[in-house]
Amino acid sequence: MAIKKLSNTEHQALKVNPNAAAIYASTKHLLNLRATEVAKVTCDLPVFFARNAQNGSYTISALTSFNANKNLLVNNTKWHALYTPMCMQSYPLYLLTHDANSSDYFVAIDEESSVVNIEQGEALFDNKGTPSLFLSAQKKLLEADLKNDYLTYKFTQELVRLGLIKDIDIILQFEQGDPQTIQGLSTVDEDKLQALDHDTIVNLHKQGYLNVLNSMLISLFQLNALVKIHNQHPELKPLKQIKLELSRDAHAF
């Protein structure tokens, strides 16, 4: 990966593969989400919290596979889900700053990405160096995503304050062989959510947080759908069932 500030001279000839979203996601067993996306994703995938390795804060992710670096919803560079997460839509472009305290954002690109070429795809600039309609649309997506990233941070911080996040293990029981455990994920503590007082529940509802929490809980049923897709892949060990348990020792997945 080589992230560099986008330039209308240096990168004028670059184009983006129209299948960039699926190509990016094909090796991602976890897809980063914003709180505003959760309800849209839950019709296809289970959604969990995960720890940010850099600062320890919680992020939101959709689980796409029980195997690292594999995505069960990508097949032949096609994304087989109703909603395409923002992290997929904007790839290989990013909105960055020169330092953490700056509010001066600029568009950057992963120059080494396999979805970038000079032959075919969506052009970033025209022959005069003017941003294309595609690039202008991508910049708007990135700007909206920046706002949603902050909203997601506020959402997870409130959940931490209320103690509504619990670490869990996913126990994989195969048709043959020993069980395996996926660690490092968390979910909504439903018991603590139901025990909240009326005023706190009302406040969560007003902020739009309650809908996200309920959507995440409902999304856990999609684990069964993911097992079904998993078992359609002959190269993977067939799963008999899965179980969720309170985590004994959290490690990143």
C-alpha cells in the first residue's frame, strides 16, 4: 500500500477499475462500518464491535467470513449483498490530513492498488486535469463518511460509558475435527440494555442510537446465513454449528 495525495498532474492518467469495491472487499473478513450503515447491512451480515488496535476505541464491523482474509459475499469480483458499505464504495481513495490536529483534508489514493491502472475504468481527471464526475462524486462520499465516522465515535463512546458492550467468542463447531474460536469481537449487552432506566432509553432513542443497537442484535441471526454460505464452499471445512460465548481472553481476529 502506498497512500499519496491525489494530484491532477501526477495522477491525471489514472483510472479506477469499476469492480474496485468487490476487489477490495474480497480479502476482508471484517468490513468497517459507520453507525449510520448498520441497519442497511444487517439484512445480509452479522455486525460486531471490534477494538481499534491503534487507540483502543471501538469500531463497528460486518463479519463476512469465519476465515481470515476471505469474504464469502464476493464471488468473481461481484459483491453479493444488497448494500455496499462506504469503505468499499470509496476505495482506493481516502480523505486525509497532514497531521492529527489539522482540519485541512485532502483526497489521497493508494497508488499500488491493483484496481488502479491507466488503461480502463473510471477516469479521475479529464485531459485538462479537471476532476471527473466520478472523482467529484467520490469526494462527496468521503466527506459524508468523515462526518459519519465522528458520529460513530460518539456512538461507541456513549455505549462504553453506559457499559453496553460485551466481549464475545464465536465457537466454530465443524462436522469433523476440533472446535475453533474467533476472538476479538464484541456485541451489545442486551441484558444491560434492557435494564436501563426510562430516561436513558429515551435519550438513546432521540440520538438514533437505540435503532442501531437493536439492528446489531438482530444481525446476529445472520450468523446462520453465513454458515450456510460457508458450507457451500467445498474448499472450506464444513461447519456443524456456531455458538456465542462471553469472551475469556480477547485477542484480535
